[in-house]
Amino acid sequence: MKCGVCKGGTGRGYCGACVQDRMCQHEWLSNVVQERTAHVAQSGWTADRVQQLYEYQTRRLQARRARVAELKARIHEREQQIAATRKWYRELSELNKRNSAQQLENNTGLSTKQEAQEQSQATQGALERVETTATALRADRLVLASALCTVVGLRTVETDVFAGVDERARLFGLPWPGIDDWRKFPADYINACVSHSVHVFSVLAHYLHLQTPFAVVKRGSRLFIRPSWRQVDVREAALSIDDDRASFVVGLGMLFYNIAFMCHRQGVRVPVEQVADAVENMRLAVLAQAEPENTARMRLPFALDIYTVVQEVMRMYTDPAHPDADSELRSRVHDELRRLHLCDDAVDSVDYEDDNWAII
């Protein structure tokens, strides 16, 4: 209401100015409803189509959950087989040692060599069985991880229900932002994408038995991330854009660093310019388990550092039209890194390309 008299009155009558104001509001709402209805009709996303897509995805999710449960049972059975084989191998090794010592004491000559050779062959056979079981377990884990990726919408093949909509990477049907979309998309959309990626990455890291450099902590409905190696004076960075922007930039860089480290452990090299493609990087890490030549690449050093990743995240929030704001955000990001004990405290004025940057 425009006047205070009608606003604080009994509501039985309004003045002329208040009636005109309410009529303008009604006319504006009617125009907005008509525009939104026309936009929905042009886009082709009718209620029936959305309901069909929802029912289709629900059926796929139920079937894949059943498949995941079956694969979990198979993996548990294989792990028990591996444990039993390893126990039998340890007992056989101890028995071989005792027999070798007894044979040396008895000095049986040629018969000792023959028995030692037989025992060596038996040990070699046990090692081959352990390796075969471990290979089968890795294959089952690949199937389980691939099924998990399919359930959450992380495409591991080219065919997908969303392939006719666009070719963008998706998590739970949500398109992953491009390099130029992070500063344009709403905060709720960015938070949803980050939460989905943290969930999928945590599950993959669990099945791959991966110890990450940075640990994700959940406090209520909010997510934070911190260095895993610090035990005292632990500080955290936010994984929600609703909090401090500098803290979110550092936290997002730490999350991308974790995903790149997981790819490195699977033999996949992630260039720094592709470190923000978290969905594609996780997909490559899952598919890499089926490539035997990745074992040799796993032994190579991990050349990526956290500051290069943070610089790449800074570029996603850089606006060429406002260089002063970018400079202010860079200074705040540097202060946040110092607060998290991720840079040398002796350096007061540091650029990302400076040689003084060093991980502590």
C-alpha cells in the first residue's frame, strides 16, 4: 500500500491511490504469467514430457540400485577370497621357511634342492592365484564404479537420455558449468553443482581406496574443506558461494586439486586448463581402471600444485571490465591461503607466478 492509513486500517476499504496500486500489481503479474507460459510452450518442455522423463529416470534408478547391490555382494565375496588366499600364502611361506631350515640342518643334499624347487613352484602358484583374484576384484570395482556413474548421471558412454538435449557433462541431470558460467549462474545452481561433485567424488574415493590431500567436512547442510595433513590449528575453506567469495575460491581449488590427484592415481594426466572440468575428470578416472598401461603412469610424480589450481579458479571469476575488483579478490584469496597455512608466511606480497610460492 502507498499510504499508511490503509495499511494500518481494518481492511474494509482502501483509498484511490491504494486501489490503483493494487490494480497495477495485478496487471504486472498477469503479464509475467503470460510470458512464462509462452516461454514454456516454445521450449517444448510440457508437463507430460517432464513426467515421462521423471518416470523413465525413476525406473532406471531402481534397476541400477539393484545392480549396485548385486555388485557389492560380488565384490565382498571376492575380497573374502583374497583374504583367504593371502592367509594361505602366509602359512605356506612360514612352512617353507621351517622346512628349508630343517633341510639345511639335515644336509640331505640333492633331495633338499628338489623339495626346495617344489616349494618354490608352490609359492609361485600361490602368488599367481593372488594376482588373478586381485585382477578380478579390480574388474568388479570398475563395473561397480561404472554403474554408480550411470546412476548419478555421470556418462561413461556416449548414449544417454540427455544426449538429445545437449552434449554438456551432467551430474544427476544437472549440466556442469562451463569456464565462463561460474560468475554468471545463480549461487543456488553453483552450490548444487559443487555439492553433487563432492558426493560423487567421495563415493569414488571410497571405492578406489584413495587418501586425498584435502578432506571434506560437513557441518549441518554446509560443506567445508581443509588440509588433511594438519592436526593442529586446522582452518577450513567454504564450499558454498553464499559464504566469503575468497574462501569459496580457495575451497573450490582444493576440491579440483583432489579430483586431479584421483585422476593421477589412476594414471590419467589432467592439464591445468582442464582442471575445472570436474565431471569429465571423474569420468576419465573411472574409465582408466580398464586400461592396463595406466599402471606405469601411476609411478610418475604428481606435478600439479594447489596454487596453479587456485589461479585457474580465479580466472573463472575474473571480469575484464572490472580489473580493480579482480585485484581486490586476488588479495583476499592470498590472505585466505595464508590463513589456511598453504603458503609461506614470510612472503608479504606474492603473485601466483612468483617462485616464492611453495606448499608447506
